Amino acid sequence: MPHGASPTERELTRLVAPCGLHCGGCLAFTGGAIRSHARALADLLGPNFASYAKRLSAMNPALGHYPQAAQFLDFLAQGSCQGCREGGCLLGNCGVRACALERNIGFCGLCPDFPCENPGLPKGLLDRWRKNNERIRRDGPAAFLELVRSKLRYP
């Protein structure tokens, strides 16, 4: 999407979960920057880099850890999640997706009952859920997407 252009409804719902998490910035998201950068790095290193890393580890011990780094890079390059709305969230069954589907709403912040007492999220996400959806309610989903695109997913 060009800077300043309004996202489509499809793009909004693909990149932002009903709970307000930015799926597009997630390490497991199929269409995300982390996946594309991990693939680019793997391509730049090439399929034979492990043998070079092993040889060069005598000069720089960090290269001795390449097998573990390569395993992690492979994981990031897979990008196996299509997003919450497709049932692929790393959080598992948090309850928000089912509730949003049942109520036919795109985001918790647009629900007349927001904030509800028990959104079914892990405790560590409750504060972020509330803040994200207050912003969605106040500014709208498109403005929220623009905001989260400019911030780190894992600050």
C-alpha cells in the first residue's frame, strides 16, 4: 500500500487481528517483513554457508553457532501463519476470534460491549488489547494500522 493511501478492508483484516495485535509484524506471519528479510538473508548466505561458517569459526567463534542460527533463520523464513482470522495465531485459541465472528465485528474496539470483562486473552496481553482497541475505537482501524506499521512489534 502506498504511503498515505487508505488500506482496503481485506488488508486491514489480514494485517490486524480482532484483538488489535499487528499480525503483519509477527515473526510467524506469511506475508510479513520478518519472513521476507529472513528469506533474503538465507538467499544471500546461500546453501553452502554452513561449511564456510565452520571453517571460519576458528577466527570468529560466533560462526560456530551458525547451525543454531540457520535453524532459527529457517523458522523465520517459513512464515507459516496466515493470521488470526485464518485460525493461525501463535497464541492458540485465545477466544477473541470466535467472539468477533459470533458478533460479526472486525475489531474488539468496535464492539458495543468493549471493553468486556473477559476477552479470553493471556494475562500478559490484556493491557495491550485494551489500549489497541481504545485507539481503534477512537481513530478507526485504518489509522491504527498506519500507527502499528511504524512501530516495532517486539519493543
